[in-house]
Amino acid sequence: MGSSSSSTERIPDAQELMQETGFSAAHLVRLYERFEFLDKDDRGELRLDDFEAVSELAMNPIGDRIIGAFFSPGRETVDFPSFVRILAHFRPTDTNRTRNGRNGAQPEPANSRTSKLKFAFQLYDQDRDGKVSREELLQVLRMMLEMQVTEEQLQSIAERAIQEADLDRDDAISFDEFKKSLEKVDIEHKMSVRFLE
Amino acid sequence: ENTIHQRFNSVEIHLVVFFLLSVIEANHHVTNIIPESALLICFGFILGGIIWGADKAQTFTLTPTVFFFYLLPQVILDAGYSMPNKLFFSNMGAILVYAVIGTCWNAASLGLSLWGCHMGGAMGDLDIGLLQYLLFGSLIAAVDPVAVIAVFEQVHVNEVLFIMVFGESLLNDGVTVVLFNVFDAFVSLGGAKINAVEIIKGIISFFVVAFGGSLVGFVFGLLISLLTRCTKNIQIIEPGFVFVLGYLAYLTAEMLSLSAILSIVFCGMCCQKYINSNMDENSVNTVRYAMKVFANGSETIIFVFLGISAIDKTLWVWNTGFILLTLLFVIVYRFIGVFFLTWILNKFRLVPLEVIDQVIMSYGGLRGAVAYGLAMMLDENKIKEKNLMVCTTLIVVYFTVIIQGITMKPLVTWLKVRRAAVSELTLIEKVQNKVFDHMLVAIEDISGQIGHNYMRDKWNYFEEKWMSRVLMKPSARKNRDRLFKVFHQLNLKDAMSYVAEGEHQGSLEFVRNKNAFIDFKKKNIDDDYYEVMPDIMADMSDDHSEMSSDRRDPVPSVSLEMHEQNMKAVRESEDINTHHLLQQHLYRGRKQHRHRYSRSHFDVNKDEGEVQEVFQRTMRSRLESFKSAKMGVAPPKTLSKHPKKEQQQKVRGSQNFEFSEGDSASGFDPSYNAMSVRVTYRAGAGIENLGFMPDLDHAPSVQLPPWLEDSSSVVPSQRAQVHLPWSHSSLRRLAPLQTSTRSTDSDDPPNDLKEEVHAGKPSSDAELKLFCTEDWTRISPQR
């Protein structure tokens, strides 16, 4: 994307954002419009109730977790750069970018396989200690499973899941174990959304 | 003299064939290496040899009539019926490109190259003109669905790859038929009379044939659906209708000179959803099993016959150049075509197709019996070298099915093609896959993406509103309807406030009551205010008379849940396998296709059960955080949103609730449907019992959800600042609508209510209702 269209002028730090996230100018403009739409009070940042106004999310078992993912720990609002950064995780993987050798200075792009997995991992790992404990796994399972499942069954599922994935026997799933257990999964397909211009 | 044909009639031959099939099936070691189809062809050779030896003439051949009218339709009907629609339509663009452009390219390039070689003298002395070469090219160009199924079913490649090849093999029939007929007509006309008009006619005929065929299929699909909707009393014959009408679709298209394969494919694809919901479970099973039996049987016979037909001395003409060149060109041009088209397609696809997948796609371009059938249909008067063409076709078919079939699996393994998960997924994988699905839906909702899913949602809406109304049984429809009503009607902010307030006073019955049924129906904002609220009540009763409006639909859903719970209990006692458990209970998510293709899995429609549960849970957790926020020093939440359409609801008392809808009030627009509410309160207003609606015209026995009754004290932040939600005054109006008046003596903390409900184990709906109301009244004002 050579020249940015004039409509990106409204967006603060548009160039840096495009650089960082890989979104094109057209994508960015569209996302900004969406951001403004969600931001009902024109505050310039989104709050929890703005997200919750998206009605479909209440129907989503992990809707609240996804919402929570937009908020950095300790913060109560989401500004536009943070909004875009999270959404950048869902861009389709740039195969050429990942295949080129990367020097150490360049940070991992947001939509690389590792970053996507990290995002998914953090949905589980709410306390950000780098490990998904049994309790955290149980929480997610509770959300995902129907109510008819009893607590004992939940426990046994969580137990079994940890058993299958936990390699270093610390009764928790670290990010590497998580990555390993998902190595056969087609993350690129499963965690990509087509962003519109 | 008796020929074998006369001595062994067809039935016996078929029996032998089936017996052999079962022997082969039983021996997986063999079929792992050599695909069944190849084995069957070889068996056909043997059988043909026997017959030839006995009769000195090939009395069993695969005539085009038998093939096209008796053997092929079943296979294709089964293909259409078991087609994963969602996957197919997601990749429809790519499939169409391969089917149409790819096949045309194959035909043209093959025909022209062969003609070029002929001119160059590589084939010796043949009496074939350019047009005949093109005709030959068109009949051998098409990838064959039967062969693809036969070979790919042993090699479990990833589903995108499979659907590409498979979809292409089905859709290219439209092109093949047109090309074949067009060139056949050209050959009849002779070269001189071809001009631009004819060519344009040809192109137009493509559109007519393809779309016409699909339309015929579609119409028949609708017919079947309608029929199954009305056959409640004759369930035994239901499966029969499916087959008969499917076959009729095929014949009708054939009669109109349209693409019969396209017709029957679309018939199967169109009707699968409706007949699965309309028909009784047993009928659905019958249809599935019978289809598989017929399809497998036909496939077997086709391949055996392909083998038998070869053993015919009168047939064989050998021309090394022709045959070898054809074989070479078929493969080479397939590769070129696929790679080129994929290169173009990848520019538009969300996730590009990898090179390795392309290799397999090219290699999987198998020719089969369709080509042979078409070759047999050639007129030998017009085409002198018909036998040569037939032989070449046979050789190509044998090569692709046998050689390519045998080497497919090793190739796939060697190239490390991404496979479908045959092995058991780990629990983490299973959960995570679901998490991904939900995640994507959520992200699309948040980021307002209209795209892929937008079209699908629009189609879903149209389909739900119009098609299902006509084609599905009302009871089946009701089970689906509620899910979609959710999108129209959810008033989240309001619900959250109610929930928050209600919880404070322990009135949040629905949170505790597992069987509470959330009725999300607010189609008309103009209607009573009451109707606009999400109704949450324990809707157990099947009793219409109790219901004031058709909103309180009796609950096939809840009874289904009950039934489901019974079933579950039985199953669970037998099977505690955690994987099984997970599989059963994971929420399917909003955009999941209901249909599954395994023979042994029955999907009970649990849509709205899922939605209710999720909604309840979300509300509960939000209210927890809301509560904790309230307890703390939370800033006032202003709940006002952009109102696009405001409705002033007259409520007795002082509360005004305004509702606003998102952009598209009428349309179903998930991306922009931001239902929001502006809640305004007059400070210091009296506490009115919102639950008491004078303008409502319903029977007194109708229950309002308990928590709704006290929504007068729903708190926007302003009120919270005035006084804490859970105060005596706000609880005063806690009187439920029930006529009974009980004393509020015991002081049950809200938590216990949940346990009590479950501990009480109400055994019937009425009991549960009674229990709830009793318990409800027992909560003291202080709480």
C-alpha cells in the first residue's frame, strides 16, 4: 500500500498501525468506522457496555471472554490501536512474510501462527501466569458445555484433557504444550476472518 | 446355444458381485493398498474372461442405457444427499471455476493437441477430423464422480481438498453434456456449416443446460420436502418417495436434454435438510442406509462391468500413438489446468490452496465410467474410429482408477498432505476447535464484518422465513424458529439491568432453574411493552389454554430437553468416556450446520436449548461482574445508546423505557444489529410494579417471570446512587402475580433456591412451577 487514502487522516497514527498490524488503509478505515459505530458516546474509546451492546455476543458461549481479550489487564477501556491490534490476530497468515527469514529485531506479526495460538491461549489463561491450570480449564469447559453436564463429568474431562496435553507433569498446560497439542490443527483456516475493505 | 448370459441371469451375477464385495470389504489389508474399485475392475476382467471363454462373445457389456439410467443415478443421488452443503457452498466459487473452465480447458487442449499430433503424423493413418478430436476431447475431459469417490474414500485428505475435487467432478457434468452434444452436432453438420451462430448457440446451450438442470433438481428437491412435510401418516413409504422423486428428477432433466447429473445432485442437496427434519427418525435412517446400499451396489456393478467390457475381441483396436498420447495429454493438461486456475483463485481466497494440495487435486482428476458411457454413445456411422476411441477411453479409465488409485495413498502420505483427522483428536483439540468457531463468530460480530458469513446469514434468514415455512413441518420449524428470533429481539441492556436488579432481590428464578425457558420473541415493538421484554419463565406446560398468545408456544423444546435428559442419563450410565461426553455436549455455535453425514449419529435439535443456556450463563456472569462492580466504586453506567427508533412504552407508573433498534429493523443483519435500549428514569420516582400490566390482556394464571415483576427497581446507575438496589422499599412490590398469598416467613438466601429446586426434583412440569412459585413467595422482603 503506497499512499494512504485521505480518509486515514482521521485515524491517529494510521501509518504506524498499518505497519504494525499489516492491515491495509482500506481495512483500517473500515475498522475505524466500526469502532466509531460501537463507540456510542463518542468517547474515542470503547468500554465494556459498548461491546456488550453487540447482541449476538450474549449468545456466544465465550463471548464475554472474547470481549475481555480486548481489554489490556487493568484497563477499562479500549482505544482504537488496541482494538485493531487484537483484530490483527485474525488476519489470514501471510505466508510470504513468515517464510522469509526474520531477524530478531522484527517482532512476531500479530497474525502468525504463534501469535494466533497465543491469543487463543490467553483466553484460557486469565491470570496471565503462562499456564492454564486445571481451574482455568474447568472455567472454559463450563462455558463451552451444556448445562446437563455435571460437575464430576466436567472434572473428569478437564482431568483427561490435562493428562493428554501436559508433558512435564506439572498439572497445568503451558503455552508450549498447548502449541504442541494443536500442531495438527489448521490454525490458519480456523482463526482467520476475511476483513473487508 | 445357451450363452452364459442366458444361463446365469443377471440376478445371479449380481449376487456373486455382492458376495465378492463383502469379501473385499472384510479384508481391509487389501483395500488399504488397492482401492476397491481397482479390485473390482480386475475381478471384472476375470469374469469377462470366463464369459468370453464360454460364449466366444461378450454377452455382458455395459451399455450406455443401463449405465446412465440404472446405475449412475443412485450414486449421484447419494452424493448429493450426503453432500456437506456448508463446505460446498463456501468453496462454490473455486469449484465452479475448476468445473467449468477447467473442463473446457481439458477438452480443448486435449482435442487440439491430439489433432496436432495427428497432423504431425504421430498416429499413422486415422480417419478423424478436428471436430471428432474435439468431441473425443470433450468426453474424456471430465473428472468422474464415481471414480473420485471410490479412490478418495480410502484416502482421507483434508475436507477442503476433497470437496474441491468432488464438487468439481459433480458439477462438470453440465459442461461435459454441453460440449459433447455441441460437438456431436457439429460433427453431424460437418465442418463447413459451422459459423459464429453455431458457436454462440453452443455457449448459450451451456447456460441453459447447466442452469436448467440445476433448476429441475431444485424443484424436485422442493417437491420432496413438501411431500415429506405432509406424510405424517404414511411414514412407511416416506423413504420410497425420496428415491422415486430423486430418480424422477434425473429422468426429467434427461428428457428435457438438460444436465441430469446436475439435476439429481441439486435435488439431493436441496432436500436433505428438510427431509431430515420432517421425517421420522426411522425414515431418515432408512433413507440413509438404503442410499448407501444402492450407491455402493451401483458402484460395484459399474466397475465390474468396466472390467468385463474390456474382454471383447471385437472391440479392440490398438493405435499406440493415439492411446499413449491421449494418456499423456490427459495427465499433463490436468496438471497445467489445475495449477494455473489455482494460481488465479489464490488471489481471491481467504486461505490459499497449497501447492501440495494442488498436486493431489491434479492427480485426483480421475476418469471413469461416465467417459466410457459417452464413448459408447458415439455413432459409429459418423465416427469411423469409434472403437479406437472406446478402447482409448477404457485404457485411460483403467490407468486412472487402477494405477492412480493405487498410488494415491502413498503419494498423499509421502507428500504429507494435510489429512482429515481420522485419528482421535485430543480433548484439547476438540475443545479448541469449538473455541475457534465461537471465536470467529464473536470477532466477526465485534468487527462488523460482512462477508462470507453475511451472505450466508442473509440466505439463512430468507430460507428460514420463507422456505422453511413452506417446506418444513410446523413442529420441526418451531424448533428452529426460536433460534432465529433471538437475533431480532434481544434486548440486552434491559435484560442485564433486570437481571442485576432481580438478583439482588433473589428474584432471579431463571438463573437457577435449569429448565427455565427463555422466550425471545419480540417481533413487534409496537405491541405491548410486555411482549418486548424477554420472557423468562418456566414454560413447561403444553396447555394452550393457559397461553394468552401464541408466544407461549408449548414446548416441544422443553419436552425435547426432558426427553433428551432421559436419553442422556441412560447413555451416560453406559458410557463415561470423556471424549464421548465432550462430543455430545459442546455447544454447536450459531453458524454451525446442523447436518451431519455419519450413519450412526442422530442429531436431536437442541438449538434453542443451547441458546438459552448460553444466554442464561452469560447474563449470570455479567451480572456477577456487574454486581461486583456495583459493590465497588463503579462509575455510573450510562445506558443510553443511539436510538434509531424509539418507542415510548406506556407503563403504569413512572418508568419510561425506550427501545431502539439497530439499523435494520426489518432485516436480519447480524453485523449491525445493535439492539440497545435507553433507559431513563425519573429520579425519585415511585416504585412501580412493572410486572403488573394493566394493558395486558392475558389470563391471570399466566405467570410473569418472577424477576420481571420487580423490574420496577431496575437500576440504572442513577438510581443506584440514590439508594442501594436491595432495599426494603424496592422489595415491597415483590408480590408475584399468583393469586395465592402466602406468608413470607422463611428467609431463604437466593443460593439455596437453586439447590432446592434441584433437590426438590420436581417430577412434572406442574410441580416445578408450583415449587417455584412457592419458593418465590417465601423470600422475604428483606432479601
